[in-house]
Amino acid sequence: MRPSTEEELAEIVRGAAGPLRIRGGGTRAIGRTDGAPLETAGLAGVRLYEPGALTLVAGAGSPLGEIEAMLAAEGQRLPFEAPDLRGLLGREGVSTLGGVVAANGSGPRRIQTGACRDSLIGVRFVDGVGQVVKNGGRVMKNVTGYDLVKLMAGSHGTLGVLSEVAFKLLPLPETELTLALPDLAPERAVEAMAAALGSPFDVSGAAHWPGRGTFLRIEGFEASVRYRAERLRRLLTGFGEAAEVESPWAAIRDVAPFHGREGDVWRLSLKPSEAPAVAARAGGAALFDWGGGLVWILTEPGTDLRARIAPFAGHATLVRGTAPVAAFHPEPLPLAALAAGLRARFDPRGLFNPGLMA
């Protein structure tokens, strides 16, 4: 099923006799769920673009690459640097705006501009009874009180089927510069990244790629970037000499070090100060982003990483692999009860991606 209008989408949901597996471009979905496939790629097209107001409204099925190219032509961008996971997951297809929102897809720039949900200013979606719901303008009376924009971002299609999304935008920077420290031990790399992020020099990327280096990005006007980079070099002299290098950020964003490599891939969200110790317990290869707040781990196939790294204050998501565990980290009981209540409210028939995040 591939509706081309919001009305068709609502009709499909109202007439559904069983579970639906929601699919955007099929490039970033994780976990397993059953149901008839419902594709949103037909819900494409720009509804409103006001460069002067830095505002975009587009159909949820709009191809991400086309949107990014259109914005770049106007000297603008989506703030959150959405990752492209096709290489990591071994998939083809075209990433969609709705898929990015559903996964809350956010790249290295999150440390400066926030996650996808922080740039999202409006949504339209169809709930589990086939009702069109809008947030970010006039809100339907029976959903008043819910911040639907924040709820839909990262819900992985379990609360409703997105039909339209609206974003605030940012100008493209005039200049981007990346400094690299020589390869450090993870503990020292996290210390260096913390020093850079705690500085007044507005770092927009902080990552540690073992074997390659510790990378720090500065963006903005040319003169400002050069000045801040030089000051940052001085600040970090205790960690080694920082040298200017070509941009590694697309590879870091897309987790390129693990492309084509056998094994399970896990995504850990945790306190940066705890990242080195947790990564050491995990074993395998690691890639640190967000100053250490995000760690990608490549383990041998079938590894229950949650059990291996316990106790663990954070979230471990199985992004790719064969481990016999749920893809999403189990929630504490109070939070799980709240999430179940939301699913019951917005999808009372249990149609959307059943069991995926339960």
C-alpha cells in the first residue's frame, strides 16, 4: 500500500483489518515487526518553503536528498545533519523526511544545534483510528495537552503515520574547519573533547575514531573560524598538537568504519565520562561521537551487549545484527507504562509496527 494523499492514507488506516508495517524509504528502520507494508514515499512534495523565514513544510515521503539539495541552493540546511545508514545496514532505497523524523535521526552537529526533534516545529499524521491529527498550528481538541511534535520524533512509527513535517532551518556556514589530535586513548580523547566543548569556541563536532584521531569541527565566518581554531589549538596543547585535516564528518555521521564488516552493530547513548569504560567492557571496535555521548560498537555476531556491559546507565540499541534480544533498550517500568498508555491512546487497535518498541 502506497497512498499518494493524506486522505488515502487515512482511508487505508480506517479500513485496516490487521497490523501495518510503516515504511518510509526503508533505509533506516531497525528491529522486527509484522504487518502489511504501508509505504509513505508517495506523500512527497514541498508544501511551503520560505527562505526568508527559515521555514520548510514538506510531505513526509519527500526524499531527504532532494530537500537538502533544494535548501543548499538557497544557502540553507536542516540543522541536525541526518545520518545516511544505508551503508551500515546494507540497504538501497531513498531516505525520506518522515523516516528521519520517525527515527529522530541526528548526526554529529547534535552537540551544537540539537536533535532532529529540536528543529521540528510541526507535524501532521494519521492515528490508529484513521483520524488526521495536526500539531504545530491549530490542534485538535481531543489531543490538546500532548506535545505531538516531540512525541512523534523517535517514535519509529508506533504512534501514527506521518503525512507532513515542518522544520526550522539554519544558514549554511561560510567555512568549516576540522582539527585532529593524534590518536589518543579513549579516556584522554573524551577529556579533550570535553575541554573543547566546554570552551567558548562553539565546536560543532567532537568525535574520536580510534586509530585515526580525535576530531573537532568549527564552522562560521572565515575570520571567526580561523581565530577560534587557533585559540582551540592553544587550549588543547596538553593533548598533543592539533592539525587541520580534511573533513571526516560524513564518514563519522554514517558510521563508515563499520560498513561491510561482519558483526552486530550497537548504538550506545550514555554519559560521555562513562563512555571509555563502557566501550572497554563491550570489546570490539568503537566509534565515539557527540563528545562521547554516543558510542557505536561493532561486536561479534549474536552478542547480547546489554548483558556484557551491565550495569549500564544509558541505552543500548541493536541497530544491526543477530543478537536474540529486542532492538530497543527495555524501559524502566514507570516509563514503559507511560509509553504503553500513549500507544493505547493514539493507536488503540495496535495497528502500527506492533511490538517494535514495547
